[in-house]
Amino acid sequence: MAERVITVSVPEGLHARPAAELVRLAHEHPGSVEVRAHGRAPVDAASILGVMTLGVDPGESVVVAVQGPGADALLDRISALLDPA
């Protein structure tokens, strides 16, 4: 399993469009994708409700864990989505 800490820099935080795009990426991946924030238990990144309940605002960090083939490439895509700087 590959993990990465990502600081969310998009103005919306992990809400609306960024959350929907994260869910889409997770659905495309053949393995598991989890996100955790605020010291809470991880949520399935393929669940829009799970991702939205994290309540991540701009400037806050999340830990994304990806298991399966292409994990590092997917982490790169998720990093670019949430922290496009």
C-alpha cells in the first residue's frame, strides 16, 4: 500500500467538484483507495458521502492510501487534483 500526505490547496477544499473527481478516480482504480483526515478513521474514496463527511477545508491535509497496481501513479493524479500548485 502506498500512502501520501497531501495538503488540499484548491479553494473549494475537498468538497463539490474536487470530491466528485476524487471519487471518479477511485472508481477507475482496480484496488482500494482510502482517505483520512482530522485523525478520523479512513473512508472509502469511492464513496462521495464518505469523502464529503471528512469536511476538509483549504489548507488542511489528508492522508491518501492506495493499494493495487499503479498506486504511485494514482497518488500523483490525486495530488495534482487536490494540490495543483
